[in-house]
Amino acid sequence: MKQILIATDFSPAAQQAVDYGLRLADALGAAATVVATYEEIPVPVADTWSMTFIDTSAARDAIEQGLGRVQDRYQHEKASSIRTLAVHGPAVRSILDTAAELNADLIVAGMKGKGKPARKLLGSTVTTLAKRTTIPLLVVPENAKYTPPATILFGSDIRPDTNIHVLDPLRQLVAAFRSRLYVLRVIQKGADEFIEVVHNQAPLRDLDPTWDVKYEYKLGDDVVEVLSEFTRTQGVEMIVMVPRPHTLPERWFMGSHTREMLFETSLPVLLLPEITHS
């Protein structure tokens, strides 16, 4: 990884993501850019049905002051400079456009409020990023502190036709940190699915044979619960998942194991978007 983009809105969760992302970039020898977005803020006019908007220059000034504090806090800790950007526009679109412009290898964002029902119902910027990004996304929970990922759990749902390059960021992390890698598949449908999974791990057979890799198969109806329990018992420091694309937003909203894991885990989750071209 050569370029990491870290998104912030200066909330406690975002501050944790900035800290994690900068330390990860430093460990990988990657360039780091911290981006914050801003828009006009609608304000209702008293005793009317109309709205007014806070001037964008004031919003930009506030964002640039926040980014300046980020530079002041971390500049002395990094040999290379920290780039910051204030971008005008909707948060998700602006983050993704900036990542594409910078040719970023990874986006880092913070996740607010583990398990809060209201946020589960309404969603968040992070879950929208997860749905739309074609660039790997590292989601850092509000209380997750940086530690080198010595043990990584890959929650495997790989199909035989999966493009092997989807796993390239995982390979880079394992190689850089000499991590122990658990490849865990949760079996929900019994013996028939177990046989199919064992015989259809083609994309995983290309993993470096010198790595410390252990393959695990667990039975369970609740995928997230099985993955969470495994992380606790094995001292996992990072979870990696390949989200399955869905054509209907309702399927993501109601049934995505990835989305549920983002809300429930206290560990960083690296999402590797599927590659649809060779």
C-alpha cells in the first residue's frame, strides 16, 4: 500500500480512525492524507417556513482549523508530512472521489457507537461507503486502538469465480506484519455445504505457502456471532471480509453479515470490494 486516505469529521470515532490510519501508514511506509468534507448547513428561519444556509467559507474555515489541529498533533510523530484536504460536497461522494483522484489503496473511516439501535436503523456514512466503494475500506470502531495486526481473521465467503486480486490488500498486510492468518468459513447448511466449501477454495490456494495460515470451518446459524466468538478466543486484532454485492438495498439493510459485523465488533474490519473485471 502506497497511499492511504483517512476520512474524518472530528468526532471521537473519527479521531480514533485518524490515529489508527496514521500509525498504520507509518508502519507500512505509505503516504497518508486526511480528508474532511463540508457542505452548506441549512438553518430554519424563526417564525417562517423558509431556510437559510451558513456560508460555506465559514464551514470551510472550521474544517481547515480542525485539519490544522490534526497536523499539529501528529506531525512530530511522522518522518514524512501529513497531507490534509478540505473538500466541499456530500461526504460519501467527496471521500470516494478524493480517493480515486489520489489513487488511494485504502480508505480508513471511524465507526460511531457500537451496537446503538438508532444508528443500526438509520445507517451511517460508513455503511454507505461500504456499499459504494470500489477501494478497500478499513472501518475502525470508536474504541479500537492501533496495534500491529499480528493475528488476522479472514471471514471467508469466497466463491470459485472470485478474482484472486481481491485478496491483494490482505496479502500485503500479512507480508508486512508477518501476521498469523485464520481463514474461517461459517457453515450454515450442514454437511452438503461443508463438502462444497472445502472443494471450492480455489482463490485461497494461491496464498503464500510460507505464511502462518490456518483454515477453520465452524457450524452455526448466526455468522456474526460465530466470527465474534472466534476473535475473542484467538486474540484476533483485525477482521477481513469480502462483502457480497446485492442489487436490492433492502437485502443489504436487512441481511448483510458484513453490515451487522460493522456495528457489533470492537475490532477494525477491512472490507475488500469484489473485483468485477480481470
